[in-house]
Amino acid sequence: MRHWGPRSLATMRTFLAGLVVLPYDQQVAVRWGELQGYAQLRGRPRPVNDTWIAACGLTRELPLATLNLKDFADFAEHEGLELIRL
């Protein structure tokens, strides 16, 4: 859509090559469902994408480095997700 040229495409490919992608598995899916349910029971439903990110970190016992602590504060407080402020 943006008609990127070769330079922009190369920059994006380089950026993406440096990312770690956590694989999907049934444990993450189950944890996601639990987190969604717990949040709803607390009266504070969370966005699907934030819950998926939290489920990946919690399942693999990894901290989450983020610029947006607010979106993940509930997961830290109620589920033990470790947050690292960038």
C-alpha cells in the first residue's frame, strides 16, 4: 500500500530478522483462555492481543519488556507477569 522501495523493504527485513518469535502451542492457548476468564471475572476484560502477549510470557516464564506498562499492569498484579519498563 505504501509503495516501499528496495531500501525500506531491506530495512524491514533486517528488523524482522532480529526478532524472536515465540511459538504457539496448546499451553499458551489454555493460559490465554484462563487470563481472559479471570479478567472478565474481575470486571476488567482485557484486549485479546494484550492477553495473548501476557499468556506467551507467563507460559514460558519470561518477563515482558514494554513501553506501555499500563496495558499489562493487571497481568502483573493478578497473574505475576514480570514487567520491564523500556
